[in-house]
Amino acid sequence: MTRRLAVVTGAGSGIGAAIARELAERGYEVLPTDIDAASAAATAAACGSPGHYRLDVTDAAGVGEVITELTTVHGPMSVFVSNAGVSRMRRFLDISPEELDRTLGVNLRGAFLASQAAARAMVRAGNGGCIVNVASMAGKQGKVPFLADYVASKFGVVGLTQAMAVELAGYGIRVNSVCPGYVATPMQERELAWEAELRGTTPEAVRGLYIADTPLGRVEQPEDVARAVAFLVSDDASFITGESLAVNGGAFMD
Ligand SMILES: NC(=O)c1ccc[n+]([C@@H]2O[C@H](COP(=O)([O-])OP(=O)(O)OC[C@H]3O[C@@H](n4cnc5c(N)ncnc54)[C@H](O)[C@@H]3O)[C@@H](O)[C@H]2O)c1
């Protein structure tokens, strides 16, 4: 079987770690990357990876250097997943310019820079490839309380995905997004605490709201997202590009 290399950003935790594990189970050599090198190393150990890298998606020069280094050492990449992201729940009226810069800096500018560096490497290698950006259902609807900056960043990721898909199709590179719903990860644990405080209730009650908002009736698991990513990068999706796939148990339908 042909060797297939996959690189995932923000792979030290939650959804990124699950994507790395899922792709490894499906036969990819996976290089987990994260701003937190130790967590990337832990995912690498779980995936039997040939390596891991510290990669901060906000560091424009560093992103290019790391992608060039890892393709030099491990060969061409066939899959790149731009997953790194952050959130902070605040009322729209209270979000500071610094908070806005951080959210847009990681979620939108960071996804742009990382996916751009990956696309450049794929174009250089000349073998095509697949890129998946992890957006959110908050990238398709703004009816998400206390996350206005996050919503703005994720709408940007959905648009970026379409623009990349158009410009990269001629190189045999497909570009898609996944739009998860309420996923049980460390990010969600933080959000449950913030939202409980903002609503004057408990984290458990907020979790109940998430489940009530999800027709399939449970909190989403990182593996639900990971399997959808695996589909998008597979040959079963060979004629799908520019798509932003809802993976949310029906919590938002468009
Ligand atoms: N959890 C959810 O409900 C949910 C829903 C929709 C979309 N998402 C998106 O899924 C992605 C993963 O979220 P998660 O829930 O697994 O969060 P998480 O906080 O559990 O993991 C995020 C990972 O990104 C890393 N990271 C943060 N800043 C970084 C940077 N500058 N450079 C590189 N890595 C960085 C963190 O170290 C961490 O390992 C994010 O893009 C998030 O917006 C999450």
C-alpha cells in the first residue's frame, strides 16, 4: 500500500487528537503538531507516529519552517488538517480588541497560514492532496450566544475553504471543512463553566441545553468529527471540494 502522510494541527487535545488517532487507525502515518509540544508527543505515542512537532499556527514564519522541515524529513504530505482553535465566552458588548485579535489570530489567520503552508508544500511535491479545515456550526449560523468573535472567525474559515478549493483544484488538491456541534473536549469543559456563569446556572444544566438542542440526543464525541474528516480525505469523497460538512447530530441544519 502506498505510504500516506497526514499532518494535524492542534492535535494534542480533543478533536485534533481524535482525528490523528482515526487517521492512524486507517493506515496513515500521522504527524501530530500542537503549540504544546508535550501534548503533541502524547498523541504521537498513541498513534505510533514517526514524529511530532511543536507548531504555533499564529507564527507565520514558524509555520512555513515546520511544514518544510517535516516534509523534508518524512516526505510529501497527502493530508493536512487545520484543527487548532481557541474560544472564550464573553458577551458581544464586552469583547476587547485583544480578545478579538486572539480568536481571529488562531482560528482564522492561523488556519489560513497553516493551510497555505500545507498547500504550498503539496503544490511543490506535485502529488495533489486533501486539506480539511475544522470550522464549526458557529461558522454557518450566528445564533450562538457569547461567542461573537468565534462566530466571526469560523464564518471566515468556511469562506476560506471555498476560496482555497477553487484555487487549488487545478493542483489536484481538495479542500473541505467540517462543522462540528457540541463536542465533549477540554474546550467544551471551559465553555460549560463560562456559559454557566453567564447564565447564572450550573455547567451540568448547560450541558443539558446542548443535548436538548441536538436532535440525535447526546453530546457529540471527538470521534464523530474524526470519522467525518476521514471520509472527506478518502477516495469516497473524491468529487467533493469546497464543502463545509455539518457533523452536529442535527443541532443546526442548512
Ligand atoms: N469542542 C467543540 O464543541 C467544538 C465545536 C466546533 C468546532 N470546534 C473546533 O474544533 C477545533 C478543536 O477544538 P477542541 O474542542 O478539540 O479544543 P481543545 O481546546 O481541546 O484543543 C485545541 C488544541 O489546539 C491547540 N492550540 C491552541 N492554540 C494553538 C496555536 N496557536 N497553534 C497550535 N495549536 C494551538 C491547543 O494546545 C489544543 O491542543 C477548534 O478549531 C475548535 O474551534 C470545537
